[in-house]
Amino acid sequence: MTRDWKYWFRCALIRAIKTMAQTFVATIGSTAVISAVDWKLVLSASLLAGIISLATSVAGLPEEKLGLDSKVDKTTRKQILSPAEIKIHLGENK
């Protein structure tokens, strides 16, 4: 199986940015008042979450599996699958 690295990086980066944003909000939310926020902790935790997200994405991404399916337009990455076929393809029908 060959990997489309440009497509993989785009999917992994979007996932990492979402993870960093969630960590940022959660870390800020753990303080009682905004003046008590330890900004170094917030930024370092968010950055670490993004790095870990990218590292775990190397194992594979669901978006990438759909992009390599023969029923997906390889140029536009638009799905030509029914919702039931997508569940079967991702192994959710067990």
C-alpha cells in the first residue's frame, strides 16, 4: 500500500490542530479565574498534544483509508460510498 504523503499530512495536521485546541481550552478551563492561568503550561501542554497526535497518526487515519478506496475520487477525495459501505469499510459493522 502506497501512502499519499501530502494527503496524509493534511489530514494529520487538521487532526493535530483540533487536538491542540481542545487541550488549550481544557487546560485554561481547569483554573478558577483567568488571571490564575499558567500560560507556559497551557502552551506546552497544547504543543505536546499536537506532537503526540501527529505521532499517532503515523499508524493510520480513517480519512486516509477512505482516500485510498477504489470507490473514492482520488483527485477530489469525495466519497462515492453509501453510509453502510463506509461502516463496513472502516470495520464498524462487527
